[in-house]
Amino acid sequence: SAQLNELAKAAGKLYFGTATDNPELSNSTYISILDDTREFGQLTPSNGMKPSPGVFNYTPGSIVANLATKNRQILRCHNLVWYSQLAPWVTTTTWTAASLTRALVQHITHEVSHWRSQCYAWDVVNEALNDDGSYRNNTFLQILGPEYLKIAFAAAAAADPAARLYYNDYNIEYAGPKARAAREKIVGFLQDAGIRIDGVGLESHFLVGETPSLEDQVENMQSFVRMGVDVAITELDVRMLNPPDEASLAQQTKDYQAAVGACLQVPRCVGITVWDFYDPFSWIPGTFPGYGSADLYFPDFTKHPAYYGVMDVLKND
Ligand code: G3I
């Protein structure tokens, strides 16, 4: 029977995909699902392309990229500029605007050139906003102001004319000050300067029962699309308190369906990526103690009710 990616493509999307991480690639059952393009037509390295201290280390990223090439899966490349996990020297160096611009451009040019022709999309800038809609404080903002956004997107555009260039963030999946800021202080800000931005990634890390409704997600996606950019669901998961019970799993099914269903209703929502598909490899328990079961496959590789719920939504489109 048809699986997630096959159904998503039949419904007009480019892909249904998943994040994956290098240490996970020794689990043969996991790999057999990851490799199955009927299930996943797109991969995102969840950590493998993040910068490592002071060096360009392409090995972890290339393992995931090569897997995608071998399987003919679309690759979303993640990410170029982020406040988190910065190489230590970025925060300890005393920068001038000129020296930081050079370092930023050099980093982006190296990375994007290295992966050129392999990345369907790049998350160029990740999580540059606070929930109140102000620019998030980071070294780049301190030294360069919001201009760093222009420098980053312009450098990425120059290094790969074909890759779709995205701004990626969480809590911008519904109307509010942060989504508005993503439109005005990121998308509009770049467009006004004549700098290319092709898409907005809606991370979609949701909490069971508190997921925005399908209608709200559709309306929000359209608010970006009206600006002339694509949207994508880039990091979908729905966490719950452990242990999972029947009621939470039923609610989780509705929550997954709201997100996937919203993307189906918006032609320029290009695809859906889950932030890994197997509960033991989820980032949730490490960050939200007591929470988990956020993915589509249980530890024994049986599927969550949400998996079947997502299939139903994809089928009925
Ligand atoms: O590689 C080291 C390892 O050497 C060390 O022994 C171990 C001990 O803590 O840490 C390992 O690094 C961890 C890394 O993942 C690789 O596994 C970091 O501690 C851990 O903080 C890091 O977490 C990742 C997080 O981003 C921070 O980069 C998660 O796996 C990853 O899922 C998460 O992904 C982010 C997206 O990039 C952006 N959006 C939100 C999303 C979830 O936080």
C-alpha cells in the first residue's frame, strides 16, 4: 500500500521527508525505513551541516547528503546562520563590522559552494526572532544590526543560484507578533533591499492539544505566500507527556493532521518534513524532560495512530 511520500506527491507536494542524524545511521531497521522513498522523499541532516568549531568539516553532512543522492531523495540543507551552537571563536573574537562581514561571507560562500547542486533548499538564517517579534540578540545583530540578514542571504544567493533560500523559525506557524516579524523584518526587509528569499520554513514543533488549528495554519501560510515566497513545514513533531496514553495519541493524530492538512490546502506549501520519525531519536526528551513520543514510529517500530491519521489526510486530498 502507498506510504507517506508517495501519497504526498500524489497530493501535489514535492515531498514528505524527515530529518536524520549521523549516529542514527547504524540502526538497520531505522535505515530500511529512511531509505524507502515511498515513505520519505526528502532528508534534512538535523545536525550534520551545522558548523563545527573553527573548521569546515563536511564529513557528517556528506554522509546524509550521499544517502539522499543514492536514494534520489531531495535534500534540505540546514543551516548557515544560527545563534545556537556557534563555533566558540565567533563569540570570543573582537569583531569590527568589516571583519565579521568577511567571516560571515566566507563561511556562507564555502558551505553553499561546497554543497552546490545537492541542496534543494538552504535554511540560510535560522531562528533570528524572539517570540515578541524583536530581532533575537546574537553576535551578528550586535555587530552588524539587521544588515547581517542581507549579507547572509546575498552571499547564499551568489554562491548557489539554484538552491531555494529559506528563513526558518518556530512559533511562526500561527498569527502573532513573531509571524508578523517574519513577514516584515525578514521577508519584506530582504525583498525591499532586492535580495532573494524564496521561502519560509515553519518548524512546527507542536505540543499535543495546543497545536494551532488547520484553519489558522492555512491562513498563516497564505500570509507568507501572499508575499511571493514558498512555505514548507520543516521540523514537524508533536510532543506529549510520557508515557503516551490512548487519549494523547488520539489528540496527537488530530494535531499531525492539522499541520499536514494545512500544507495540502496551500499550493505553495511545497512539502512536509518531520524532525525525525522514530521516538528514540527525537530531540524532545533531551530538551523537555518528561515529554516524548513526538514522532510517528514507536521504539518497537510500530506506527503511532498519528501515522495512519496523516495517511488518511494525504489520501483524501
Ligand atoms: O556531538 C556532541 C557529542 O560529542 C557529545 O558527547 C554530546 C553530549 O551532550 O553532545 C553532542 O552534541 C549534541 C548534538 O545535538 C549532536 O547530537 C548537542 O549536545 C545537542 O544539543 C544537539 O542538539 C540538537 C539541537 O538542534 C542543537 O543543535 C538536536 O539534536 C537537533 O535536533 C536540534 O535541531 C533544532 C534545529 O536545528 C533548529 N530548530 C529546532 C530544532 C530542535 O531543537
